[in-house]
Amino acid sequence: MFLRKTIAVVASAAAISAGLIGTAEAAPRTVTYNSSNTGEFQAAIDKGAQVWNASVVNVRLVKVTGTAHITVSVDNQWPRAYVSSLGRGRWVMGRQAVNEGHDTVRISSHEFGHLLGLPDRRTGLCTDLMSGASAGTSCKNPNPNAREKAEVEAKFRTGATVQATTFSDAA
């Protein structure tokens, strides 16, 4: 009897690791955002949310018009994010970066990245979403790389604690 149970457990583990059978996955966590007062940047902000929704499975950014986990606003300074906890806080689309030539969808994806638990990594590489302005104005890539996606997935899978932080993205 013991041998039969051991064989069944080993066979099940092998089938899961080979992808022959799946494991139960939790429903993605819904994080709402309100960008109703963002004027000319509304479409870019929505595209930034869509980038994340297409990139990760553990969290979904959903636009609302009332109270939200994330609020987005606009001013004439540099973009910045105020993270209160994982998936909560606010960010600002700063016109100064846009006026200097930075891509609005990349800015949006980058700032949402902060609210999803990612820090700035000023690598200067366009392939690194969280390199932000250090990648230069020619960089139009709004997509997180594999490392950034995996980090967000892990944080939302484990319910990681994220310290309250302010990110100012001036170059």
C-alpha cells in the first residue's frame, strides 16, 4: 500500500512538472485605477495598464471612475509615483518628461510598474522598463522584460510587503 501511494505521488509530481496536468491557480488580484482627470494622457495611461494586463497573470489593472486603489493625475513636473503598499498609491504623469520627448505609454507602464512593486533601475537599457528616463528619449519600449514580469508575478503570488516609497523619475 505504501509503495502504491509513493508511486502515485511521484507520478503526479512528474506530470505537473512536465505540464501534463495543471495546478489550481488563484484568480488574479484586481487593482483598480482612476485616471479620469488626466486629459490628453488618458489613452496612454490606459495603454500602460493594458501592457501590464498582457504581461502578467497574477494581477489585473481595471479602470474605474470612483474610488480606486491607484489614482493617476497630471502636472507640469516630472512623472513620479507614491506607493503606499503593493498595488496601492498614486502616480503623476508629468508633462516635463513628455515635453522633453519621452514616450507617454512607456511613462505610463513604468509608473504602473512602481505601484506593482518595482523600483527604479537606471540601467540606461531600453529593454528594461524600469530604467525609465535613463534609456533616453529614443526609447519607446513600454513592455516589462522577463525579470520585471517575474518580479511582479512573485510579489502578487506571495502578497509581498512593499514599503511606502516615493519614486521621482527625473533624468
